[in-house]
Amino acid sequence: MSIESFLSGCDFYDVIHFRRGFDRAGVFTRAEADILRRCGYTIKRLGAGELVPQGSDQEAMLRVLEGIAEPCSDVEKAWAKYLLAINCKVSKFSGLSNKWGGVDYSEPSDGTW
């Protein structure tokens, strides 16, 4: 699975659970924090049903999010670890957008608003 399949124009941040960022949380490796930051926005939208899967990598991720498949790739494992860190089960991800109250948790990669 390629990380490029999940890149978007926005970086993903969860300031509610990880105020100081994923790198400083003490939960994730640098590689996992990078995956979450670079891919999290797309993965979150896939799980919330806001995006239609584009390609086999995103379809595989959706199966993991739905609890049909186990996380195998680094991207899938990083997201599963993130969900565990915020006390959610992978199979319950689709309800997560409601828990977050529709908050976007992203910003443009170039830092502009």
C-alpha cells in the first residue's frame, strides 16, 4: 500500500486528543506521526463516508475501517493505532465523525487559511 494514495492538500491534526501534535504525544513513532499528519485527513473522510474510495489502496483501507480486514500496511496500522489511542475501535470509525462534531481537523499544507 502506498502512502501517496492517501495524500491530500491538507495536513491532519487532532488538537482535542493530541494538542502538541502526533510527534510529541509519546504514542507514535516519527514514521507513524508523519503518516497520520499526511494521510489522516483522507482516511478520516473515507471512514466518514465523505469520500468514495479511489483505487485499491483506499478500498483496502475502507475494509479495515469497516472491520472486515485486519490492518496490514504501515498506513493501516498507524491509523488503527491512532484510533486505539483515542479509545475507539477500528470497526466503529464511521461514527467517529459524529463524535468529533463535524470538526475538520485539518489545515492547508502550505499554512495559509
